[in-house]
Amino acid sequence: MFWVFFYCERLFSFVYLWSFLDSMQKSVFVILVPLFFCILLTVILTLCPSTDVAN
């Protein structure tokens, strides 16, 4: 019964976050998403030993 409450709480926080992002400026969101993907790609390339970009 606890996981149902936990799931509803997660869903409510996600909806609240989405409405908060919707009220924000779209330009900030458009800038932050590619920046996040660039950081994620850099971390993946750094942690992956098969693609040795340093040499």
C-alpha cells in the first residue's frame, strides 16, 4: 500500500515540476537541454575506455 502513495507522490511532483517549467521562459529550457546532453555525452565518452579520444 505504501508504494501506491509513493507513486502518486512522484507523479504529483512531476506534474508540479512540469507546470513550473511551463511557466518559465522557454528560451532557458531550450538552452539547458542541449547543455545537459553535451555534459552527458562528455561523461559517457570519458568513462568509455573503448573510444580513446585523448590519443
